[in-house]
Amino acid sequence: MMGYLKELFSKQEDSQERAQEKRKEKSQELAEVWSFYSSMKKPASQETIAAMLKEIQEIRGFISPECRALAAEAAGVKESVIDCIMKLYKSLKPAAYEHRITVCTGERCMSKEHRKQQEKRLGRLKKRLGIEGAIPPEGALSADGTVLLETRSCLKHCRTAPNMLFDGELAEDDSMPLCSKGNREA
Ligand code: FES
């Protein structure tokens, strides 16, 4: 029994050490990214900021509010500029969600002909995802945090209105499977 417990504790210590090392490595990589971009001309261009954000996302998996603030400092711009770029580049994630659903609320998609269908679609999605109330400009996370639901005023595909994107691709309906890592239907 003692031997088993000793082995268990040493395994736990090993995995804690590995996790700590990984965190340290990530922090170092982030520090390198910040020092590289901080040394560039300020204010940085949109392309440079997007490149920095992509690098941060590669390291962390998403761009947290703290990373947004530090990125703004490194680029010599306001945080609102970072927010705008995050919206423009759909691959940049503000949270560690697995899927992003974008419902168009532009003029054509909300015309007399399509409004009802689009509102019903939004309502169904909110219900499925456990989201209550209005969707804020930065989007709303599903109750389990695995899906981001957002609205945009035009997705530039007005010919096929009413439109919706699923992970950046046009999607025909909202019945797509939304399984989280735990293999749970959202
Ligand atoms: S208004 Fe919806 S795609 Fe243009």
C-alpha cells in the first residue's frame, strides 16, 4: 500500500512539474513575442498587429483580455484598435471556444422576406447554447464555453440571404452538431 501511494505521489509530482515547465515555456515564448513587436515602429500597422495576435494565439490558443492589453501596449495603439482587428480577422479567438457561429443581421438578411427566418434561427441557437438576453458586440459564449455566438451586419454574401457562418464557412442550417470536448451536445 505504501509503495503504491509513493508511486502515485511521485507521478502527480511529475505531471505537476511538467505542467509548470510548459507554463514557463509559454510565458517565455510570449515574452519574446512582446519584446519583438515592442521594438518595432509605433503605432504598428494593421498587418503587423494581426501577425502579433496570430503568434500569441498560436502560443496560448486564444487572445485573453490580458494579452489584448499587452498587445496594444506593444503596438502603441488603444485596446479598441486591437478589438477591431480581432473582429476583422475571424480566426482570432477572444476565448478558448471550439466553434464560432456568426448570424447575419444585415439589411438583406433582415429584410421583410427573411427577418422571421433569421430571428427564429437566432432564437433556436440561443436556446441550444444556453444563451440568454441580447448578444453583445463581442458575441456571447454558450453555457459550457465551447461555442461563441455573434451577429454581424453583413457577411458580404447577400445573394444567398439569410446567411450564417459556422467556423467561418457559410452554413445552410443551424442543426449542425455542436459537440464539446466532453462529447456533449450543446
Ligand atoms: S446582409 Fe447578410 S450577407 Fe449581406
